[in-house]
Amino acid sequence: MDLPELIYSPIDGGTIHRYEITGGKRKFLRFIGCYLGQCNFHKNIDDAIDYIKKLKETQKIQKTLNKDT
């Protein structure tokens, strides 16, 4: 099994790796989206990009809420 391959790293943080997983007689291509240590597998790169964007938005909201308290 090969190691995950970095394919995308946005300038404002996060990474997306391509990962080939073997299951039985088949190989499956998956994408791993990571931001601040939170990672998740996705079937396509667009879903991985959306995942990172959502995590960034959540982080911004949490920072804003913490400033208000």
C-alpha cells in the first residue's frame, strides 16, 4: 500500500492527500481532507475541499465567539 500523496495545499491552511486503498481485489481512490489535525476521507476532491472550507468557517466562528466573551 502506498503512502498518501499530497495533491493540494491551500495558502490559508489545510491539506488534501490522494490515497489508494486496497479492498479485496479492488483498489479505491480516496481523498483525505485535513485542517488543524481534523481529517476525513472523501470519495472525490470536491468533497474534500468543501470539508476544509467548512472547518475553516467553523474555526472563524469560534474565534469570533471567543472574542465576544
